[in-house]
Amino acid sequence: MPKKVMFLIDKSDDEKDSLDALRSTLGLSVANHYSHAVVMNHTLSKFDDYNAENLEWVRDMEGEVYTTEQANADTNDLKYASLEEVGKMLREMDVIVPYGT
């Protein structure tokens, strides 16, 4: 049975960790779960083609990648969500995965 999953991606010493979490979001989507992520408390560099394609695939699989930082929405086309909106979304999830430090 498909689950609703949210990855909470917090700042890490290495941006690669955040990008790994986005790949994990995609992986669960491919495994037939409704997988979402939210990038919190940090700004990511402009996505290369590989990571931009992963974002598209998450969306194609009925997921979404949100951010609490407007710069991520502007630079990488992540969907902006306030902390209050994130809190409301978390109430609907079956599984919440904290990712980062």
C-alpha cells in the first residue's frame, strides 16, 4: 500500500547530502509512494541538468519538492512553502524522514 512520505532536508556541511535526499525522494516515488521533500534553513546552488531532471521526475510521479527559502524557489524552481504550510503538510504524512544535521 502506498505511503505518503516527507523528507525534511536540513542544512548539512556538504550540499551533496541535500541532493542525496532529493534522490531518495525520487527513489520512493519510483517505489510507488507519494514522496515529497522540503529543503529547510539553507540555499542550494543552481541545479545541474541531472538534479533538475530528478526534480522533474519527482513531480511526474505526483510528488513535490518544497522549500522554506525563497532563493531556492527562484533559483531551482522548488515550490515555496512557509513553516506553517509545512506543518500542515506533515500532519497528512504517514512517514516523516529527517535528513541532515
